[in-house]
Amino acid sequence: MTAAPSGLLTEAFEAQRDRLRAVAYRVLGSHADAEDVVQEAWMRLARQDDATIDNLAGWLTTVVGRISFDLLRSRAAHPEAAYGQQSADLVVTPADDPAPDEQAVLADSVGLALLVVLDSLTPSERLAFVLHDMFAVPFGEVGRILGKSTDAAKMIASRARRKVHVTDRSAGPGREHQQVVEAFRAAALGGDFEALLRVLDPNVKLTVDTPDGVVVTLGATKVAAGARMFSGEAAHLRPVLVGGVPGHMAWRPDGTPLSAIAFTVVQGRIAGIHIVIDPAKLASIHLTAPA
């Protein structure tokens, strides 16, 4: 049996924990999953003979990358079930003038727009892009994690980079973003199914945080068919930023929060919709209804 890690090795791991968590989060888009991946890496280290590890930081990055890659492939094989287990971590701020500390939180997080863009990549593309472009992991190591050659890893990362850059340029908020969202709301209120399909990306992802967990719907047809949820009555609406993405928050006539919703628009179509209706999560959002 392999001896437990020494105190020095434990300290060395703890010094790497934040970076490993950041790697896993940017690959997976879920803090809960990232924590699980880092814990699994620690368990594997505990079973490893540390005399065989020349570069602990590199070894741990490789392990975290491989565990995350396996989880990505599992999600790809069972997308609705897998996505239903996670929810992007949200920060809700007023759309007009966020406080400086809120801006710092937004800048330090991976916003919904980037998560939607990364979700459009294959597991191999996402891992290669995050590891190399965000964390400067050499292509040789990325290739070993993917089971590919160094040159193949470079090609995969390059393909991912092109996709991210193309969609990222068109995902930012602006007049077009608002026009697309307003077109969606009008079509939902009017029950215009064809208009909904025109404004939704074919692979749109709808995520709803409910009291019973996260419910995910994939595809324009399914999202359009369930668009009645957007026509509920609310006494007050307030523009907000949800995870850095423009949206709005709604309150009931008695002033209790009803929902928070964010739309990610990519190339003129809605690629992601995130709705929070879980009262517990809404209660943690410290915003008041407009007069």
C-alpha cells in the first residue's frame, strides 16, 4: 500500500488548490464540479508514490485535465441529464451602474456569454483551448491528455480559438442584443411559434433553476414550445446584468422576487437563456423592486 502524502506534499498540494480549481472551473463551468475534480486529484495523489513525481504542478494539472475531460465526454454522451446536474454560478447586479466591488466579482468570474461559447465546443476543443490559451499548458501535455499528438493538439486548439473569437465578437451586449431579446419576448407573449424559431439558435440551451433543482432544455423547437413561461405576470421589471449578461429581474405585486432571466445572443440569435425561479436563490439577490 502506498504511504499517505507527507506533510510537505500536502502543503504543496494546498498551494496548488486555487489554480487547480480555476482550471477545472473554466473547463467545466461549474464550481461544484470543479471542487469534485480537485478532490479526486487529491485522492489520486494520496495513492501515488511521490518519488515518481518530478513536477508536482504539472502532474496535478494533467490529472485535473484528464478528470475534467472525462466528465466533459460524459456530458456530451448524455447532454440533458448531465447539464441538469449543474448550474452556472450567477452574479446579479443593476444594469445601470454596478458597484465597484460587484464589477470586480464579474471580472473575476466566467460569465454566461463565455460559458455558452465554450459549451459550443467539443470536449477536445474546450479542454485544449482552456488549458493552452488560458493556463499556458504546453501542447505536448495537452496532446497527452487528449490521447493525440502535439501537432493534433495544436490543430484542435486553433479550431477552438477560431470558434471562440468568432462568437465572442458577436456575443457582447448592445442594441442588437436588446432587439433580439425584445423580438423573443414579443413572440413569446404573442404565441408566435415561427417567430420564436427565427430568433432562437437551433442549439439554444435553456437552463431553469427551480426549487427542485436545475432543469435544462436543449434545442429551439423544445424551447419555443415551452415559451409560455416567459409570459407570466409581474408587477415590476428591472434591467439587470446576470453573470455579466443583460437580462431582467421580475417582482410580484407584493414585492417578492419572481424571477431573474438572462439572454446570451450570439450572431443575432439567442444561444442561451438562464432563468432563476428558485426562491432561495432569488432571496440571495439583494436588489429591490423599482417603484
